[in-house]
Amino acid sequence: MIARAAALGLLFTTLTAWPAPADTIMTCTFTDGTAGFQADPGKPIKATLNTREKPWTVVFAGLDSDRPRFKGNTGEEDLIVLKRSPRVLWLAEVPPLGGINVWTIFLEHNMATMSKQYDLFGPFALLSMGRCR
């Protein structure tokens, strides 16, 4: 009985935390690595590709609204719509560490990219691409 109440409570919390209809939700999994770039003053730009990272998943909700949300491994964030077209959606996230993350969702192709830019001991950037459903 307690387990059933806990399960119902979890279901209610999940449903109220994500008020968007199912067609405005996308789950994207990034599996093929992340490219990283680091620029130190006076030195060549360093580029790396990490293909050994574990797959990671993010969920976007309310994609047809003016206030979409993002849920990933570090919690939930409100997103800012930078631009919207019938085929592509550009979203910005301001993470707690600073900088800005740009999410580009290719709606017709069910693909997404993530790019992060920081000033971390000099300009630093990450780029990943994943498949969505």
C-alpha cells in the first residue's frame, strides 16, 4: 500500500513538473562523443574529441511554447527561445557555472546539437550532436 502511494505521488510529481503535451516533448541522447576546444593566449587552439564518454540524455518540454524547459543530468532549467523556424529551433540555457549553452533542435531530422562556451582560463567550447525521439 505504501509503495502504491509512493508510486502515485511520483507519477503526480512527474506530470505536474512537465505540463506540456507529449508532442512538445523530445528526448535526445548523445552517444558519439564531444568535441572540445581550448584557446590559450599566444598558443594554437587545442581541439579534442572524446569518443569514450558514456551516452547521456536530455529532455526538452514545451517546445511549442515561449517558455520551454530542459531536464538533464544537472537538473532542470528554463530555456530562452533564440529563434524558431518550421524546421529548426534554437534555444539558450544560462547554466549555474556561467557562460551560455546553445541547443539547436533539427525538428524534421530528430537531431540536436549542444554547444557550450565559457571563459575558463581562456576561451573554451564544447560541441555534441545527438538523436532525438
